[in-house]
Amino acid sequence: MQEGARPDDPAARGRFAATTVPAGVWRADALVGGPMRTVPSNHAPLDAELPGGGWPLGALIELLPAGGEAPVWPLLLPALAAYQQVRGTMLALVNPPHEPFVPALAAGGIRPADVLWLTGATPAAGLWLTEQALGCADVAAVLAWLPRARTADLRRLQLAAARRGDGLLFVLRPAQAAAFASPAPLRLQLDVAADGAGGVLGLRLRLLKRRGPALAEALSLPAQLPGLRALLSAGAPVAPQVVSKGGDDVVVRLALAA
């Protein structure tokens, strides 16, 4: 900065940024640029705020649902279905809190036979299953519910995701985890916008961390995807098929019952 220039002078800051930042160096007050491998979320307001215009590949994406019950499928299904169709590979669910409702996943574009439902009895088992799924070339994306994951565990997953390079990794933790630091390059907090009668109007997203400036305003997205409303009240049977079982860990492949 020029001698005598005040540090709070916007013009001085602009001259400093233009003349002293080498090419290829990312400024923290701008979204990271350059080549990034991403998968569009297919939510235009969100893609406009995500570095690279979508969910990053080869990185840990941390989702923090408020109360543990904010719906994540309306947020994630469009990207998961599109990426699975391109890759022709599987979606792994590690320790989901509820049995996956396969007709809804199918209506969202996910092939039921290519969904792996992995359960581990302990936090260490859930972490191990997540790493194993992420390291499998036949798995395009991993969703892992790891409420008791420690910072060191998250760092392991971030490194594993970076080694893999072309996989989507979403880790879901309690909203209270937002108070603590995380190695995840992208962190989002999810909440629901409710009407006066307790109905859900939409999703509210807060970008707690991204490779770019802080985003003060929350984003609003639909709470349900088109075409899924009727299925959410349907009772289509689900036929889980146990693929393998070892100790307290179970791998189940989901399929629609005939």
C-alpha cells in the first residue's frame, strides 16, 4: 500500500489488490476462481453462491440440519441423481437415521438397485464404512450421518475425499457442531421455514463456510421436489436385500418390491 494511505481507504485497498496480488492467488473476499471440479446442485440460488457453481468433488461437504430433522433430500437429490446417471455408479448411505424411502428416491432419479445402505454399530464403524465407500470406484457419492465425528475424523475424511478426487462426500452432523471449527471447505446449516399452522414452506440454508466471503443472508429453497409430494404419502413396499454382514456392520442393497 502506498505510503500515507489509510488502511480503511477503499481506493487504496483497490490499488493494493490490483498491484500486489500475484496471478493465481485467491483473495478471501471473492469466490475462489480457476478450474474446480463441481457438480451443479440444480438449485440456481445456491449454485450462484457456491465456488465453481456447484458441490465440490474431492472435498468434504458438511451439512448441519437444525434439530436433526430438516429434510436433506430436496437439497441433495437433483445433484445426486444427475451425477449417478453420468457415472453409472452407486450411492452409499452410511447410518441414515431412518430407513430410506425408495419410491421417493426413484422418483427423484436415483436407481433403487444402486443404493447401498450401510450401518455400523459404533462411531468408529460408521467412520470406517464411510472411508471404505469413498474409496470404492463403484460409488459416486456418499452420504454419512456421523453425529459423533471428531475433528480428527473429519480431517481423515477430507483427506480421503481429496485422494479419491471425483467423489461426492456429504457428512451430516448436529447443528450444534457449527460452534466448532471444521476442516470441511464447505459447511451449510439447514433449517425449515414453517407457516403458522406448522406446515413446511421451504428450506433455509446458511453458508457457514465456503472458499469465499461470508454470506450474511440465508438462501431459500423448496422443501419438496416436484413430483414427490404424492409419493411421500404412498406406501410402496421396499425389499431390502442383505448383501453382506460382518460383526455389527451390515450392508443392504435396496430394491423396489415387485
